[in-house]
Amino acid sequence: MTDMPAIAATDATRAIAKILLPMAAGGAIARRPTMMRMVDRLNLDAGAIDEMRRLRSKYGPGPVQITPGRRLALVLDPDDVHHILNNTPEPFRPDTKEKRGALEHFQPEGVLISTPEERLKRRPLNEAALQTRQPVHDHAATMSAAIEAETEALLGHVDFAGGLSWRPFAIAWWRMVRQITLGASARDDTATTDGLLRLRQDANTSYLKPTRKKLRARVLASIQDYVERAEPGSLAQMVATVPAEPGVERHQQVPQWLFAFDAAAWATMRALALVSNSPEVVTQLREELAGADQGRPDLPYSRAVILESLRLFSTTPLVLRETTTETEWASGTLPPQSSLVIFAPFFHRDPDHLAEADSFAPELWMRERTDADWPLVPFSGGPGMCPGRNVVLMVSSLVLSRLVSGHDFSGREFPAQRIPPSLDPFSLRFRATRRA
């Protein structure tokens, strides 16, 4: 089979300008609020999705190679998405050059930038600590107690202020996350999470910016201290106590979890915007929470709402893989060390193949999706799926349900059938009234 040719220079330039550059400008590892506001205001996500549709219409199933030097190809076909994700890490490794350059700023021995050999040792620790296959973690009672206390405090602020905006929500969110991840004593340890944020901001430029090694050492030492404390009910306790292969740096798996909870905050705030436009959904959320076991809160409908928020407004728009061997495609062959880009919003919002593309449809997630379905991949998929998926969904769904259980929220309005593809979480404002 022939080598995959690069597409026309004008098309490659358009693809880079409309798809890749806005994603990079917004911050791949730590979002830039100013750029997020601009993306929302200019509706740049819609332009990126339209450009992907144009490329598929012009070039067929692809993938399409947009750079002749550093080989980089955009995936256009749903079957290719399933194939790539199901065959991670061989021949599609997740530790791409760009990802390694970025994540080494704050987790040089984390699982996401592991070689296939290292991954075999590190991934099991992540799955065991996060209990990847369980919708409700064994530490759910402790997590739920922290969520209840912090959402009650936040709602007290809402009652006093008459509304909810990003800043008070984020303060409450990180108090919850630090307790859930590091332990109760970490509730107010903003130094650790703020330090991690600064490292993540550096990571936005990947290997183009030198690593702040002293700051990284301080942040990782603080996390290691919490792992050694192993406070009961925390994920740090799980990291400290589950089996692990010799040589695995247990504490260096934790920064990725904190990173993931950052994206979960955006998803939860956006979900609140979605349900504030859907009173019938709020009613179902309230009924589900009222009927749940408060010690082990399993909230499948609320979880579906969070997943739908992630589909409509992707927090990880670029899913990256790098080939380890020569691979064959409908459009030609790619050599080893070629990069493949799955632009998730294109598949999540494709009106040509998904009837619910621009609608709020939690029912899409009321069963596990399979390869027979159109690819919706908010947590990636296959063996490389985010191991913290269920913990993140459990925490986010419980926060959302507790927020709406006793309050009515109203804010940004949009038609239920024409939801825009851009929604800046940092600019959201909600009016709130306590239910009688």
C-alpha cells in the first residue's frame, strides 16, 4: 500500500488554524480563562467541527495527514476511532512526544507517559487504587461526607449572595477534592494544588518550556507526604496500601488524578447550566438522590447527565496516539512514530450521524456504549480509558445532585435542541433560590 499523502497545503493550513491552534491557545493541560471566554464568544469550537466535516467530505474516511515532516494525521472515521483506542498501547501508544513533554512538568513517572513496558507496572496500581471497574468506590461514604459538608457550605454562600459563580464553586470544589484525594488534613492545603496548577500551566507549552524542577520537587514531596500518612477514606490511603510492582513511584500517579478533577469541575458547572434549562431533568435528579443509599450513593441518571455535559462540551478534545509500527489505513500507510489525533467534539457533535448531536440527551448514557455505537469518548476508550472515570463521575454526579436538591438555579439560556458547542465554565453565573 502507498504512503499516506499529505493533504493540500491550503487544507492543512485551515486545519491547523481552525482545529489545532484554538485547542492549544485554550490550554491543553491548564485552561486559560481569557482564551476560553474568547473561544466561547467567537464560537470557535463550531468552526473546528465544521472544518473536520469539510475534510471528511473532501477526502473521505481518511485519516488525513496534515504535516509532511512530523507526521500528524486527523482521524475522520468512527471505525478508526474504535480501532485505535482498542489497540492501545500497541501499536497505538498514548505517550506521544507532545504528551511526554507536557506531563513531565509535574508527573515524570505517571502512567500516562509510560512506555508500554512501564505501563504494565503502573496501570494496575492506578486501577486498583481508583477501583476502575466499580461505579461506586469503597471509600464512597467518606467522599460523600466531604461533598455534603462542602456543598452545604457553598449553598450557604449561595443563599447569602443570591447566586453562584465560578470562584466560590471552585473554592468549594477543591476543598472536596483535596479531602477525597489526599485526606481530610489537606482540605485547606492550597499550596500543593496551586503549585501543581503552576506546573500545569507550564505544561501547556510541552517541551518548549524548561521544567521548574524545584517547584515540582516540592509539590511531589507534599503529595508523597499525604500518601505516607494514608489518611482513612482517602485515595492516598489506597495508593499507599494496594499492591504495586517494585520501582513504581506510587505518589507520582496522584497528580494526574488532581488534574482530572480540574476538568470534572468544568463538567459539573456546565452540567448545572444544562439542567437549569431542563426542569424535568432536575426533578429526576432530586428523586434519584432522595432514593439513594447515602453511604454508597449510586446515581446512574446524574452520572449520565455529567457524561452528557462531557459529550457536549469536551474537556479533552484531542485524544492523541503515536504509532509503534507501520499501520495501514484507507488513505495509505503511516510509518512508526506518526501521531494520530482524534478530535472528540467532531464525533460528539456530528449531525450527519448522531441525531442528538446538538441536543441535551442524558439517555445516551443510560447503558454502557460498545463498538457497535457511534464513538463518544469523553474518557478516551479501550485499554487506555481513564482509570479514574468512575471516581470522577461519582464525585461530579453527587455534587450536581446535592446542589439542585434544595435550590432552583437559572442562568445562561439556550434551546434544548440547539446547544452551542462552546460554553466557558469560568464565566457562568447562576441565580439561585431555595426551594420552599
